[in-house]
Amino acid sequence: MVDRGGVTDASLDAFFQSVSEITSSYDKQRVLRRVVDRLSATRGLGSHDEHRALAALVRSEVRR
């Protein structure tokens, strides 16, 4: 989805809903990590800040 471009709010909502249904925390972090690795906004972030951005992303999804 991220690789193809043209990501809409609706497709992101559907994606994160699907991710929230993954029961394995290891598998969930692998999916989220792959997305973060592809986002241009994370380029140039140090490892610590990248992890903080990913954690914020996950926390925002938990609140939905």
C-alpha cells in the first residue's frame, strides 16, 4: 500500500484496523516497522527518534 503511493485517509484507517487485529506483538511491530522504514518523513531520524515516532503512531491507533 505504501509502496504504491496514493495513500488516502480511508486506506490508512483500514490498514491500521487490520494491523490492530494482529495478535502477535512481534508480527505487529514488524508490519509497523516496515511502514515506518518506507515513510520519507522518517529519513534522517536517528534510531531513538524513529522509535519514538513509531511508538506515537501505535499509541494514536490504540486511542481510536
